[in-house]
Amino acid sequence: MIETIRLIAAREITTKLRDRAFLISTGVMLLIVVGSVVVPLLLNGDDGHPKFRLAVAGSSATTIGETAKTVGAAAITAADVQEKADDQAGEDGLPLVTRAAETGVPAADLTLVNADSADAATALVRSEDADAALVETADGTLEVIGRDEVDSDLSTLITVAAQADETRAVLTEAGVGDDVLTQLQSTRPPGERLLEPGSPNEGVATVLSFAFAGLFYFTAIVFGLTIAQSVVEEKQSRVIEILVAATPVRLLLAGKIVGNAVLALGQVALLLAIGLAAASATGQGAAASLLLSSGGWFLLFFALGFVMLSCAWAAAGSLAARQEDLQSTTMPLQMALIIPFFLAFSFTDPGTGLKVLSYVPFTSPMSMPRRLLIEDASWWEALISLGIIAATGALLIVLAARLYEGSLLRTGTKTSIAAAWKREKQTSA
Amino acid sequence: MLELDGISRSFDGRRVLDGISFTVEPGRLTGFVGSNGAGKTTTMRIVLGILAPDAGTVSWKGQPVDREARRGFGYMPEERGLYPKMNPLDQLIFLARLHGVDAGAARRKATDLLEQLGLGDRLTDKLESLSLGNQQRVQVAAALIHEPALLVLDEPFSGLDPITVDTMTTILRTSAATGVPVLFSSHQLDLVERICDDLVIISGGGVVARGTVEALRHERAGARFRLVLGEDAGWLRDVDGIQVLDVDGPKALVELPDVSHDQQLLSVALNHGPVHEFSRVIPALADIYREVSQ
Ligand SMILES: Nc1ncnc2c1ncn2[C@@H]1O[C@H](COP(=O)(O)OP(=O)(O)O)[C@@H](O)[C@H]1O
Ligand SMILES: [Mg+2]
């Protein structure tokens, strides 16, 4: 019996793995995952901080440019230290959040380009060789020149640097020594401590939960249709009669579901693994660790949710006589996925709506992982939700298996649900 | 030996089979004949367990047939078809393994069988790319791949070209020669008459005739005689006690009240003139069939 299921599942899998369309679509999905991790980094620079090229002309502009560069670099260091501290705080469960990076100094990587004159610096901006220029005007004041705008981070950095230099000049004039100045500059702003911190990595969590919901929805539809098509193919080609003569209908159904579930789960696990690898390779530690901790839950919900639906997909397939009938026989199922998909995307903030959806079997594979990600639900809530999916799945499997058995041998025309349900002793075993 | 006993089956309240009983003996080709809609396919599906009977039993080797026994049966359904996008080799290996053959043996057997059927160079082409005739051959191979203990073929000759008909005949004979009971349905009576050993005719939901082809023909032969005389045979119409069915110049076909009256008829004819031919007419299967299935 197990051997028969394995055999049928293996046929489903090898058939699919030889299907060019399937291989191509998997490849495209892999590219999308890698792209969505890497592209934002390329846009931001590989360490995640913005990079600017600032053209400077004149000695005071150069001095302030140097200071801005130093301040920006210091903020980068502070932010990195902070990230590590956050990670550790998360592990220790300490709600201590000290955000040096939020003290107003943007973390940015500045490169200075020396220009001979204000005109030369302006030309650099115009030719897009510099993001902005800092020049001395004829009356001795400083001016920042941008093309259509000056990035606010860059502008803030220059302002901070100008103020610092001004302060330094005033203090030096007042006779304050260099050592005191150095001490003043290295003074760290006070850290912050939140009494009721929001969940850490809010942004990453949101992106991930949308990705999970999207993955569940698309995979359930794509592989669901695959199951339905594979059932119709056997009916339409008439090979079904040989299969039914050789093996009980229920094993046929079980093998089909196991085969496609393995494929679907394998594909999703592969996508998650690639996402994880891409995130850690590009130094996005927070995203990687969140993915690692929540991926397991997601896969669990995915697997149970998929099996719950797959039997219904097989039944929808068996009601059709030809591939063209699938459009209508799978309609109820497509609805049963599309509506929950939109609901799950409408209720994403903690609240009654999200809570209810996280227990309703068709939305819970999308909504419960979301709650787990934003730490709105604990593990036992997830287990209850999984239990509800399993129970619904068991019920659906019994109903769908009966429809499948009742319609499998009606190869002539589309079978109505009522006719399939009657079953009048179609098969003996 | 396969034995059907009192098989009945209705669809939507309409009784299609009403107490069908017959046997298929080891090593014999049994032809299963009946008009369209007589219930041949339904009967075969019941044998294979694809449909359940409303009443009656199917036995195999004296035991009610079960799942395990059925796994050893080979079946070629009336509605042909295999996986269109799978190649013949993988297809046959898959089906053999569904019937419980292990992987290595399945591969060997599939390769052998396809080579035997002249498909040795098409092993890994998609089935749908083969000609219709070659697809039929793969279909035959699918029924034989697990060396079945019983072979059931529903209209195996329909749609075959004459050469493939001969191949099919050879395959059926070879299978039967190894001691396998073979049951096949057909409405091509000349073919059935030529190749089968036993015959089962169904009509109106029941078996109307069964037995060896020879026995059936003699059983139903009656007392019909053919004469070829030296002159016009019209005078036979005036002979008392015989029924003249047909006269065509010197040839005549007559029916006697009993076979034992044959010598009397012969001497009357000889008294009248020369007799070139005098023979009993054994009806062809088609005649019997027409008679019993009215
Ligand atoms: N699944 C079914 N549902 C309803 N009627 C059926 C079914 N299968 C066969 N029949 C009916 O049973 C009768 C016998 O059909 P069948 O066994 O296919 O005859 P044959 O093979 O001798 O041509 C036909 O009248 C057919 O319409
Ligand atoms: Mg038929």
C-alpha cells in the first residue's frame, strides 16, 4: 500500500520535474527571491547605508566636508554597534533599545571630490559626477548646490558639520584646549530605553509575512491546478481505467496528493533557503534570523494548509471530463483561496480581525504566521490553529475522496457534484 | 480458471446484466460476443473490480476474487489510452510496478516486450509522438507487462489494421499457450470463429449460448443439406416431407424433419439423376448469433 502511494507520488514528481514550464517558473521565483533581497542593497550600497559624493571647492568648504565625512562614518559605526546590541538584547529578552543612530546624525558614507573652483564643482553636480556640491560664494558664505534636490541626509550632515566647526572655532577662540575639544566631540548622546517597545524588526517582519502569504496563495493555486490537471489528464486519456483496475482509487488519490505536496513543499523550502542564504550572504543578519525562526512555523502551516486543499483540488479535477472543464469545476476552490488572500492582506495589524482570521482554516495559513512574526501570538495559539486546519482537512478529504471516487470513471461528460456524490456502487474496493 | 456466477447489474434502475454465468478455462481463448450495449464491457469491468455487481460472484481458482488476485490480471479496456506525455518505457515500468513487479524486472520486461512489438527504437519517445498503430502496440504491452495470470481484453481487434490484427492474434494465442485463461470481446464474428476456442454469447442481459465453437455449431446445425445435381433442382419442391429453402439452377438447400432422413433424400435424388454434391450444412457463427440473439 505504501509502496503504491510512493510509486504514484514518484510518477507525479518526475513528470513535473521534466516539465519545462515548471522548471522555468521555479527558476523565475528563485530569481525574484534573490532579487528582492539583493536589489534594495544595491540601491542603498552594500552595507545598507547611503553613499554620497560631495564636490567641495574652497578651504572652508573642504574643512566642513571633511567633518561631515567623519560624522557620517561615526554614525555608521554607531549604527552597526547598535544592531549587534539589538540582536543580543533580543536573545536575552531585554527590552533595552539604545538607538544612537536616532540622535539625528544620519549614517552615511561620504566621498569628497575636490574641485578647483565653484564653477567646476557645479559642473560636477550637473554632469552627475557628484550628488551635491559645497562651495564658497563670492561673499564668503557657504552654499550647497544640488541638481533637482539635495538629499535630506546629506543636507543634515553638512549642517551638523558646519555647526560643529563653528562651535569649535568659537571655543578655540575662547581659549579652550584641544584635549577638551576632543572630549566634547566624543561625548555620546544619551541612550534611549523604551518601556513598551514595538516588536523588533517591524519592517522586516511585515515584508516576510507578506512574502509568506503570497507564497502560500500562489503555491496553493499553482499546485492545486496541477493536481486537478493531472486528474483530468488521466480521465481524458482514459488511462484511468487501467489504473483503477490495478489499484484502489484511494491510493491513487493519496499518491497524487503526496507527490504534489512534496513538490510544493520542496519548492517553498528551496525558496526560503535561497532567501536565507541571500540574506546572510549580504549581511542582513536581522532578516536572516527572523526567517530562520519563523520559517519552520510557516512550513508547518503551509504543509497542512496545502494538504487540506489538495484533496478538494483532486475532486474538482475528477468532476471535469476535459481540461477545458477545469475552469468551471475549480471555480469554487479558486474563490476559497482568493477571498481569504484578500482578507489576509486587509487585516494585518494586531486586532480582532487578524485574530479571527488566524483561526479560520482558509486564512490561518496566511494570518497566523503573520501574528507569529510580529509576536502577536504565542506557540500554543499556533498549535490550536494548526489543529483546526488538520480537522478541516480531514473532513474535506473524506468529502472530496467520495466525489473523486464517484466521478473518476465518468469519462464522457462533466459530472455534477450531486451525481458524483450518489456513487451508486461505482467501485467495489 | 475464472468463474462468473449469477452476475447482475443495473444502471439507474435499468437492468443491464441479469444472472450472467460462464467460465474461462486456463489455456483457452474465450470469445465474448454480444451486440452493442449487451453488457460485455460492464461484465469485464466487474471481473476487474472496476464496477461492483449488484448480485453474483466472480471466482478465481475457486476462491472469490480479491484485490490481490486482481493485481495479477491483465486488462485492455475498450476505451484505449495511456499517459500521452510519458514515453512507452517509463509508462510500462510504472504500470508493471503498480501490479507489484519489482523495478529491475519491470525494466527488463518492458524493454523486451517493446522490442518484440517492434518498438525497440521508440522506447523513450513521448507516446503522443507515436503513430496510432504503435500506440495500440504499447497498449497491448500494457496489458501483458506483468505477465498476467488472466488476460481480459475488451474489443482488442477494433480499430486495428490487418497486420496488427495478426500480431494481436499471435499474442492472444501465445498467452493462452502458456496456460493463461484469455477472455476477449468482439463483434467481428468471423474473427472470433477463426481464433477462439470457447464462445460465450450474451443477449438481453443473459448468456444465450456457450461452449466450444465446434460444439455450438453442430448443436445448432439442425438438418440442413446442400445438393448439387446434374440438372435443374426445381423438382425438389414437389417432394413430400422436405422443406426447400433455396433453389438456384442445379443447386438446392433443403431442410429435413430430422438428420436421420438424409439417406432417403439421397436415394430419391439419385433415382432422379446424377448427384454431384450432397453435404450437411453446419451454420456459421454469424448464423447462430443471429438466431440466438433475436
Ligand atoms: N456507468 C454507466 N452508467 C449508466 N449506464 C451504463 C454505464 N455503463 C454502461 N451502461 C449501460 O449499460 C449497457 C451495457 O453497456 P456495455 O457494457 O458498455 O455494453 P457493450 O460493451 O456490450 O457494448 C448500455 O446500455 C450502457 O448504456
Ligand atoms: Mg463495450
